[in-house]
Amino acid sequence: MRYFESISLDVRPVMSGHDTFAIRYGWSKKVYDRIQKSGLPNVFSEEDAIAYFGVGKNMLNAMRHWSIYLGFVSRDSKSHSYHNTTDRIELDKVSKVRLPSTSELYNAKQFFSKEGLDPYLESPSTLWLMHWTLATNPSLLTYYWFFNINTKSDLSRDDFIRQLKEFIDQFENFSTVSDSTIKKDVDCFILNYSGKKRKKNEDVEATIESPLTELQLLTRPAQNQIRASRGKKGSLSLHVFTYCLLDFWQNHNPNSGTLALEMATYDECSVGRVFMLDDEAMVEYAEKLAISDYPIAWVQSAGIRQFQLKDGYSLADVIKLSIDNVKTHDYQR
């Protein structure tokens, strides 16, 4: 928790705004198109917004919330206008959204434009990048705590809520968060990653699953129990793994040409933590990197295991290569 403690004074907790609606397929594309084509400063507050998006008021709030915190929409706090993100837009400081530093790849235009990589979220690589954006944002306390602070694989809903509340209470600078707000955010988190079973006579619309359930990071062995699925991730490509590894490296160890396996596996915001990869899975990716075209060596010597940039290469060089490889190999056009 050392990293979070070091930045906690700058963290603005966000635990509401979604009205307990999980992310839905189609939302990001629909919001992108509306902002792009309408020229309206605030597509979420127009009189015809509910009719255009075909949702109720609460779900419209959720669309706005997830558009911002997935990093696909930025909000200008002065004009209260909303804009699709591109590789040139810096997100509004008020929203505290932390995008991967190499936003040349991860932005709304890249995915949802007419020539976008994945407008309908058909590639697991897009979903992994969306998850990376949520789980590495310290303001999203529920997501950050579960993937970066929590060490238990099995949690009851009540234990999740209690331990998250205990974590929040450690920081005096945070505004008081009600028990009800914490419970709703935890419930929405669970829906985002594991969905729920449809109850008898329940509206089908209420049980549509979030695209993030495809990642299979969580299961629900019982109604009020969740289980983290740690280990290998078959749909996580080498190139997305490398892109995120380098993002972590650049943000947490930028002045070093080496990155210890232990740090990449267990530190907050590391690929091991966020993607729930165990030691065996991390070594498997490291060995694949060693025989790939990436200028990253996998070094094992005298009990030290680490990634090492090859001579003549910078992190920026390898990040650029990872972006090119994600575009070329992970998306079929």
C-alpha cells in the first residue's frame, strides 16, 4: 500500500455516479458517435438525450460515468462540455482519470471512429485495456483496492464491504463515504466482472452482462461470494501484456533499465496484480518476450529475475513498438 499512501493526498475518491449500472456493450460507441456528429457541448444533458440513447435517466448517468472513467470521454470543467479522447487530449484534472501514459493507443478515436480498431468491443485486447484503465485509477477506490491492495482470493460481499471501508477510513483527507454508497459501488463492481443470474420475472435488460465479464477475473461460487481467478489468462495477448508492463515500468521505475519480476508481479498497478497473474504465468510471458522481436531481455542470475532493456533502447522506443504490435497483431481489419 506504500504507493497509494504516497499519493493519497491527491486522490479524489469516486464511488458513485454509475447508479449501480454496470458497463454495457455499445455504450462507448454510441456516446462517441453522438459527441462526434452532434457538435453539442453536453450530449448527456440535452432534452432529447434520453430518447436518443434509448435509456432512462439513471442509465444515462451511468453512460456518462463509465465514458469518463474508461477514459473515452474528457470533461472540460470550465465549459462543462464533453469531448471524445484522442492521443492529443489531456483529461480533465477534476475527473482524476488516470489513462495509460502512452495514450497514443488507448483513446476513443482509436477504437470507435469510422476506421477504429474495435468499435463494438469484439477483441479481448480492448477489454483488457479497459480493465487496466479502471484498476490502475486510484480514485476508483473499490477497483483499486480489490486489484492492488486486497490479498484474498475469496471474499464474501460483507467482507468485501467491511475491508474496503476499513481501508478508506485510514485516510483522514477523504470525505466521509456512507455505508450505502460503499455497498452500491461494491455491488456494481461485482456486476462489472461477474454478472448475475436472472431472477424469475426479472427484466432481461437488468441482467445484461458487462463486457468485462469476458475476462473471467471473478467467479461467484455463491450468491454473496466472489472468487478471484488468479493464474494464466488465455485471452491476454503478449502485446497487451507488454504494453501494460511498459506503462507500469514508465510510471513506477522510469529511470532504470531493469524491472524486477517481483515488482512487476506484486507491486500496486503492476501487470501481475491488475491482471491477476501468478508467478508461473509471469515467467511464461517473460520467456515469450525473450524470443520475440521486443528488445527486452529476460535475465535470471544469482537468484535475480528481471526484465532488462537491451543496449541502445529506451522505454519510449519499446512502448512505440508495443503499440504497433497491438494494432498489427491483435486487431484484424
